[in-house]
Amino acid sequence: MTHPFQELIDHLPANARSELSLAKGEFLFRQQQPAAAIFAIISGRIRLFRDLPDGSSVTLHVARSGETFAEAALFAENYHCHAQAELETKVMRLNSRPLLEAIALHKDLGLHLSQILAAQVRDMRAMLCLRDIRSADERLLAWLRMKARGEQMNVAIDRPWAGISEELGLTKEAVYRSLTRLQREGLIERADRQGRERSEVIRLMRRP
């Protein structure tokens, strides 16, 4: 599979990039750790979350195969969040200094990087807008619409609902209640996905 960052990866010397394998639950880096690299996911899933002063934490993003993360490390001294593997995950580590040098030498790489980051900013803004929706039902429904794929508007739920709840800024109990109400109102259908443990597909239905 060609990674969106492949053009940048190909311009780095071999000693400036490396593949890392993470076990489920393993931390790639922790909040406030010195930042020296950004990462591209080859396979698996990484949860990015930040500790808050009150002792709680908030999920900032869940990065999947084909995505990059920790891009702020190109210009920051420390990582601003934790990065933890939600499943067995393989990532490409791209050292910051050689990457910046490659961008300085090849201006088209800077444009390519800007396009990737602009798309990620768009997605992050969409998630922030979701958190402004006061109704738990409407917030969950908006999230499902963002994730829906295909003509049948299916959403493959590939993570535990507890993690999705935190991403939405809701309690797990609130999400379960919303799922029940949305299903009862005929706005969604829920079905198990065969062959995958603890996995389901949600189909969005048209409003009556």
C-alpha cells in the first residue's frame, strides 16, 4: 500500500526513517516527552490523548492505517499528548530534522505536506464542531454521518464504544442510551459483523 506520506518518506535517507512495531496498549510516546520525530501508520491504530489538570484525559484523535500524526513535532520541543496503540500496530518513524531539510531542498514536498495537514485540520475542526452539539443523540448521529461509507451509509464500528464515547466527549452510558433511542426511532440499524469479535455495522436510515 502506498502511504500518503510516501513521497516524503522516499526523500529521506535510510538512517532517518525506521519501522516500529507496537503491542496492543504500548505507548509510542508520552505527553511532554522530547519530540524528535513524526509518524506514519503502516497498519493498526493509535489513540492520541492528553492528560488534563483535573486528572482526567481527553481523546484528541484516533489515527488509522494510512494516516500520519504528531506533525507538530516538526516545530515543537515536546509531544503535547500521549500516543498509545489500540491494537498491534506498525508505524514508520520519520526523524524531524532530516525531514525539514528534505522539505527545504524540495519545495514541492512542502506543498505536499501542507495538503496532508490541511485535510487533517479539516477533520479535527469537524470533531470540535461535534462537541458543540448539546444533544447526545444528535452528536452521536452527526458522528455516524461523518463515518458513513457507501450508498447504504454503513459505519463499521472497529473500536469499543468506550473509546468512541471518550472521543465524542460523552459517557459510555450516554452513548448506549443514545444508540437505543436512535434505533427505536428508526434512524439506525445495528447488526453484528460476521467473523470479527466485538464488531458491528451500523446502517444510517433516512429520517421519516
